Amino acid sequence: MSLAQRDHNVIWHPYTQMKTAPLPIPIVRGEGALLFAEDGKTYIDAVASWWVNLHGHAHPYIAQKVAEQLQTLEHVIFAGFTHPAAVTFAERLIALLPQGQCRIFYSDNGSTAVEVALKMAIQYWQNLGTPKKKIIAFRDSYHGDTFGAMSVSSRSTFTAPFRSYLFEVAFIDVPVPGHEAQSLEQLKTLAETGDVAALIYEPLVLGTAGMVMYTPQVLDELLGICRQHNILAIADEVMTGFGRTGRTFASDYLPHKPDMVCLSKGLTGGTMALGVTSCSEKIYAAFLNEDKGKTFFHGHSYTANPVACAAGLASLDLLLAEDTQQNIARIASSHQAFSKEVQLLPHVKEVRQQGTILAVEFEAGATSYFSALRDTLYNYALEQGVLLRPLGNIIYIIPPYCITNTQLEQVYRTIRGMQKLIG
């Protein structure tokens, strides 16, 4: 029996209608930007395996550091105990994070990092004796699939079965070019009620919405309104962190800095599951009290797992290396050149690019995650040996930083070839 059939007999895959989905593609090995299938076919991982892989698959340096950690300490309870990898990783993250971040809270993934931030924000105001309950988020945003993260995400088919269980959130328009004033006015109106605990946002790029992009200038204005009205700012950098937008964090483009930052995905270079929520000193201080009821009662069995922290430290070493920074600049420059070309092609509605992220939106009626064009584009790319996972009629590239110019050109050539599938 094939690996794909064995999988089909026992596994339930994410975001997949198992009744109609084709058998999954069995991947048996990875190296650099390439994935090797059981049947011998090779695929360029142009989406970094759901945006997590920074440095390429099976990176020997990360593998070495993980192996060393496994021979020393695989795990230890993180309540009342600590270990070198967690402390060192926190120290190094704080040195890199936007100014003002001073504490690291470990969790397991992007959704849990967001849950932690939301709980911190709500309890922060309660601990101060001035409870605020309202959370503001962008329409079309996505922050994860746990209940708190779903609550601050766009109401959609994904959240419909659970809508009555989600807490109320005030949504404002994404400040895309031409809609900046509207978003600013919406935030001002909500801020003036005095009941807003926090604004949560994906800085500069809304990933699952279709790599929707907006400027640092308008985001900084929005954060200025938050500062003026004493509203906490939560930057969800789960996707945008670690160089994806061209700088280490998307927040690095802004003069105003967030109160909290959520990290995962590239946090360990795509090697291990790990989440981080960082916060400012004022957030942390609000939980320091003789009253144990003001403790932050949140934790996970694998909090600050030493092996994951070791992978994160190794990934940081690689990220900060000169050749990686040069690769980030090279990919961004290559995307810019391709953007100018592809936007002139027929059937292209819009091209968006920020750092190493490039999105091409094809004309296909209304933009939709469930566009019939999606499967056609996906299967065509696989036939060309490229893994591109369309968001409906939107194709995006967010590659590992080790991707070669030749591999990038193959990805671009595949997107050019998609023209013949539309119309």
C-alpha cells in the first residue's frame, strides 16, 4: 500500500474536505528550497511550507544544534524551573524585537501566541482596576484557529459554525491605499468610547486575506491614535517576522512600537513548534502583586521546550548572518523586477510586494478563497514542479531565503504560464 493511501486511511488533514480531496503528495525528504516526493518528483517550496521555513529544509546547522540539545535536555517543566536555551533565546529575542519589549512568554504556535496576548491585554486592565473589554481588529484579518484567535479574525466560512461562541470584536477597514482616512476615522470613533482594551493587527501584510498590503505610514497613524487614547497595541508578527517584509520585523518600519508582539512560524526556522508573546515593562508590571489573583494563569505542557528553543537560537544565528541578509535583499529585488513585468500581463488584477513576499491577484470575478480558479492554479504549479498554495485567485510567493535565482525564475515562469489558464 502506498504512503498516500496509508495516510488516507488514518489521517484527517487541515483545511481539507476529505471526501473530495485527492490523495496527499508523500514527501520523503527536503533539502534547501526543494521537497522530494516518494515517486521521485521534486518541488520548489515557494511558500516555505506555510510560511515557516526560513533557511531551507533539513538545514545542517539547525539539525546539529537540535541534536546537541537532545543529548543534554529534551524537556523540563517551565513552572518553577528554567534552562539555558530558554533564557538565552529570550535575551536574544528582546535584543532584536522592537524597542520596549522586555519580557518573553513562551507557548506553542501562532494561535496560542495570540491567545496569550489577548488574555494579557484584558487582564492588564482588570489588574489595574479599570477594566476595558473591547478589542479592535481589521476586517479580513486572520489570527489563528483557537477561540480567542478566531474571535479577532474575520467572520467567514472558517468561523461560521462557531460564531455564537466568539466574543464580540469591533472591526475596522484595512487601511489599504485609498481607504486610509476611513480606517483612521473608524478607529478614532471607537477609541473615544474609552472602553477599548487593545488593537490587534497584522503589520503591513494581512497574510490569509490574500497578502493584502498597506503602508507603514498609515499604521503608524493608527498606533498614534492608540497611544493618545491609552489603547494597547498587539502586533501579530507570526507571518511578518524574521525578515519576511525586508526588515527583521514589520514593526521596525514604524516610529510607534507595539505593546505586545506575537511570534511563531519562522521563530525556529520552521524546525519545531514554538510560540512567543513579548510584552513591554508596563504590561508585565501590572501582574506583579501580593494578590495571587492577579497572576497570569496561562501555560502549556511544552512551554519553552529546550529543543525548540535550541532550534530558534540556531535559526537566529543563520538569520543574522551576512549571507542571509544578502539573500533577503536579493529576493526582494528580484520580486520587484518581476512585479513590474507581471503587472503588465493580461488577466492580472493587481500585484503586491513587500520584502520577500509577492502576491499576484488574477482577474476571476470577485476575489474569493473559494474561487474555482484555485485548484486549477495549484495543480498547474505542481505539474511545473513548484509548490504554490493559492489563496483563491491570488498566487503568492514567500520562499526560504536560500532559494536560488534559477529556482526563483522557475517559480516566476510558472506564474507567467498561468495566463493561459484564465479567460
